[in-house]
Amino acid sequence: MTEAAAHPRHAGLRESAALLQPELVALRRALHQEPEIGLDLPLTQAKVLAALDGLPLEISLGKQLSSVTAVLRGAQPGPTVLLRADLDALPVQETSGLPYASTVPGAMHACGHDLHTAGLVGAVRLLCERREQLAGNVVFMFQPGEEGQGGARIMIEEGVLTAAGEPPVAAYALHVGASVLPHGWVATRPGPIMAAADSMTVTVRGRGGHGSSPHLALDPIPAACEAVTALQTMVTRRFDAFDPVVVTVGSFHAGTVGNVIPDEAVFEVTIRSFSPEARNRVLAEAPAVVRGVAEAHGMRVQAVVEEGYPVTVNDPGQAAYVAEAARQLLGQERYIEMPRPVAGSEDFAVIGDHVPSAYFMLGACPPDRDPFTAAYNHSPEALFDDAVLADGAALLAELALGRLSGPEE
């Protein structure tokens, strides 16, 4: 252990977490074998409740979703800190070959949420053991529906931010990575850390006809193709390269056979942005661009924007706090600052809109694999090493302990 990690509290946390490791691995693998998708996760909820049974917690369950909110009240009064884990899996058919691979066809914990859940259970156990040291409260937020269903917003509507009686002064969430970040390393950054993710569906309506006589029809396909190209030009010519947006057309459908001009062409777009300002602008300009192109071709067009998750923005002070906690607990060599945000999106962004927050990454790439060539999160081949569970649990617990330690600490 490095000198930086020699504080008695840090050593004790890591030792206690190591003792929990077998239980956390067993929980993680049980979750991995029975993944559930979306907001309704009864089996997952039951496993979490069983793992929390007998602990000195105030537990409430969601009404619109299978959430679990648990409040630990410290021995002394003080502020509230929130720790969050997501519970849901992905509609992915697992091909990892693990002995504890998913037994549910078409569902897999391909993003590591099973590790998040087990890690937060570990943090609950560690903090319950140290309740006498806490001057304040900890809210443990076990959230369904992170993978696009907006579970965080529903949990806010149902009172997760007031579960302890007052809003949290800080919130923290961990995410494991199957690749890129080396095994056991922690990474975060101040400011934007994950992109906003929105979508747009464009329907260009023309007038069908025979392919031999396009002049007698109003062909929507060239207009739609031009609109796709115009969106890419919009990105490079209207947006600052240092506050970028990403616009990707992932679906394009038109027609049925080669010699018939269809009535309409439909394409779907994902839009990523890294600041609220860029997000607001691209969501206004992208529909305007496709409307302009379609109208120039004499077409009618419908551009429907569906707003997803906002930008995940780390409070600079909270990000610095996570960085220092990781260095102190795990060692200087296991922390690195992320040079840029990730273009994925995250429901924790909604918590960050209400509470000063920090979101951070923990490398869970198996140590015998190259993190730069290993299968990414969401891959059917993704592998996450659950050997990192104890350190993840200890770091989550330390973030609460550091904020809520009594005077004697």
C-alpha cells in the first residue's frame, strides 16, 4: 500500500471490503444470470432486498418501477449524501461463454450494472458497520431503467432526493468499464463527462410513381439523402469543434422494389452533445436543416425530436473530491483524469441537474486482456472482472464517510 493510502480509516475500509468480496461476487453472479430489462425488475429487486435484510436502514420501494431506496441515518446529525447504482440489463444475447452467463434469452448485463448493484450493496454494508462515525445520512439509490427508460427522473418524482428528509448535498455514481481503462484504475474529470443523447425521426413525403418516369412522381429518396448529407455539413460548419456535436443517421428506410418510387422515406438520427448550449442549438437547427432541404425539393417533411438524457456534468469540487479519495484509498498510481468526455449518455445526469455530483469510472477489464482491444460495454462478448468489487464498494463508502465524518475523524 502506498503512503497516500496509509490513513487508518482507508486501511480499515479496504480490509473490511476484502472480507465482503466473496459475498459481493456471489451476488453479482446471481444478478448476471438473471438479467432484467427496463423499469420492472422484480427478481433484481428481490435480490437487493435480500442482501439488505437485517441492516439498520429505512427502505422504500418504487411505485412505478422496481426501485429500492435505502436510508442510513448516522449516529450524529448532519447533511445527506446520495450513492447510486443502476439495476437494469440490456436486450443483448450473451456470447461471453462464462459459467455464470445469462440464462435469460436476449438479455444480458452487458454494461456492468450487476457490478454496480453488488458494489453499492457492499458500500451499504461498510457504512452500516461504521454508522457511529457518520454525522449525517446516506441515501442508497438502486435505480431501474437507466438504459433509456428514464428511471432516475421517475425516482426523483417519487421522492428519492427527499428520502432522508432533506436534499443531498452531494451525489456519487460509479460505472465499470470492460475496456479502455486498465483493471482497477479510477478515472473522472470536472465538467462534462458524458454526452447528452437525443434522437430525431425524419419522414420525407413525396409522391410515388414508376421508376421509369421519375418526372411524373415526387421522389423522396434523393431529398432524404441530401438531408442526411446536409446534417453532416451542419455539424462541421455551424458548431465549434471545441464544443462538438455528433449526428449519426443509423436507420434509413424507403421503398420496396427497385423500379417503384415510394411515397416516403424515413430515417432516424442519434444526436450527441457535450454542453447545454450546444444541445439546445442542435435540437433547434437539425429539424430546420431537414425541413429546408425537403422544401427545396417540393416535399413535405416531418421531423420529430425526442429528448433523451441531458449532459452529465461533474461538479468541479465533487470531481476533485473523488479524485483525491481514489488516490488516498487506492494509491496515486490507480487514478487518472479523463482527458475528454465520453460520447455515451447516462441517466445520472438527471441527478446532477439537482445535486452537486460526480460520476466516475472503474476499470473492470480482466487483467489478462488488453483494455484497448477488449470488447466494449454493450458487446455480447463483454467481460467484467468482479475482482474490482471490493475496491469499488470501499471507494463508494469512503466518499460518504469523508463527507459525513464526525469531529473525531
